[in-house]
Amino acid sequence: MDDEACRLYLRPLGLTAPEQALPGARRLAGGWLCFDRCEAVLRAESAVERRVLSLADLDGWAVRLPDRVQPSCRLWLDRLTAERRPILGFSLDRPRLMGIVNLTPDSFSDGGRYLDADRAVAHGMELARAGADIVDIGAESTRPGAMAVAPEAQIARVVPVIARLAGQGIVVSIDTRSAAVMAAALAAGARLVNDVSGLGHDPRALPVVREAMGRDAGVAVVLMHMRGEPATMNRAPVYGDPALDVFDELAERLQLCVDGGLDRSRILVDPGIGFAKRMEHGAAVARALSLLHGLGCGVLAGFSRKGLVRRWSDQTEPGDRLPGSLAAALSAFEQGVQVLRVHDVRETAQARDVWETLRMR
């Protein structure tokens, strides 16, 4: 590529268990996989160039890049290989699971099932016993076409459930875009804020999370990629290159949050599968999940029972999408994704454990 302004991306390839890795391979994010080559992508406004390079050849190739691009190669490798610090009290050296409890009447999969607080608490405890490291509580559906729920209504639903689950020693996450709900949930014992808007919907969200992180070293946040609002996000999304566009937009949001006082090591990033992405967009992002390790954070992903699994497998009912959800989960583990958000915790934990035994030992 000529001297036209361009950006560099490195997507790890050749991912395998450390004991099976070739000489010169590097460990990915300090986790359970090593990589020995990368897809190097140079992207300019007018063109995209891609080539697969071994790590041994990468430095020699990089010195021929424009001067302004060369330093980014070293930054990419540093972020791809840096060990991720423990988050929420657990290490990221094996895949972790986040179980879902929707306190909503209209969620696409289980809407209305856990509106009663006692049932929601019982389900959350069941998920924790089944292997969920985190239990994610939400009271506003963000499925395509969903309408907003007032913060007061969210708080009334989630706070009693969070308080009871946290009181049992369960690590609880609050799934909300509202700063008021975040603050109430954190006060009730939640330790993770999971915001589909990446703290971009509510201008008070970032200060609330920053203040909570300052008070409690155990608080963390998930920044998810989404464009627009749930009610309209999937009407006509347009991408040049879905994986690179999602990376760039997440990188921009992440930098705003770091500049705003958040600790990068306490941030998870989520590509937002199904959010402002049609089937072809979601597939492109899912195939390139390892690219996201270049952000230098832990990666969280959610495929469970989503419409994309339906389109990939022709299963119309959410409850029939477990096999497809498990296939997507294993693909994410094969790309080093550290946290997976799922409905079916017991089944996913079993699939992960068998995969680890056969693939990683």
C-alpha cells in the first residue's frame, strides 16, 4: 500500500494449546492459547490489503511500513500477548461463564418467566450452582425492536434480586444503560456493569462507574458495541468491513472511557453479536473475534439463543437453539474469548469442560 493514510490490524491465527505450539509462538492474552502467525491488515479509505505472516516474519515486514504505522505493530503485539489481570476475583486463564436472568416481560427468549423476585433469585442461584461465574441481571429488554423501560421500573425489579443474590456471595452483574439503575444496583451489591451502549447512552453512566471503581477495587464494566437504539438498530445497518468497523468503534469507545478515568484492566469488551448487525455482519465479526484481543482487555461475547443462531441453523424457537449456541460458544473459546454470556449454563459448562479436556490437555 502506498503512503496513503492507513491503519494496521493484527488478527492472531494458528491458535492452539501451548504444548502443541510451534517454536516462536506467543501466548494470547496470557490465556489458554498460543498463536504463531497473524493476518496483517492494512486499511486505507480506498483499499484493504491482507496477508498472513508468521511472527518470525512480522518484524521484517513491519519495517517496510510507513513510518507512522510501524509503532502500531509493536503496540498490537504487546496488547495481544499481555497477560490479562484477574477481574471480579477470577482469573482469565480459562473460559468463564456469565448466566442470564431477565426480569423482563418481553425478552426474546425467556420474557416474563422471572418477573417474580423469588423465581428470579432461585434461578440465579441455580445458574451459579451450574457453573456461572457471574449472574447478569437485567430489567430492560434490548432485543431488536424493544422499547425503553423507565429507570424507576428497572430499579424496582432488580434491586431486591441483586441484594439477595449478592448476599449469597454470588458475583452479580447489572445489565442496563441507565446510570440511575447502575448506581442503585452497585449499592445493592452488583460488581459488574454490563452496558450494551458502552456507557454511551446516559451521560452520567461513565461518572457513576468511575466513582464506583474508585470506591471498590472489585468493580468492573462491560463495554458492548451497538449503533443506535434497540428499537431501530437492526433496520439498515451498513458496514464497510464488519470486523474492522466493530474493532474501530469499540476502540474509540474504550479510549473515551480510559480517558474518562476507567482502568483498562477492569474493562471487558463485547462485539455485540446481534446488535445493529445482520446475519452476514455477525458472521464476519464472529469469525474474527481474536482480533478484539488487540484492544488489551478481556473479551466477552454472547451468542446464546440469538436470532443469528436461528438464521445459521434454521431453528425458529429460542428454546431449540442450544446446539447452535454451544457450537458458537466453542468457536469463541477457540479464539480466546474469556467470558461467554449464556442462558444454558449447565450445558455450556459441560461443553467447555469436555472441550478443555480434549483440546487443551
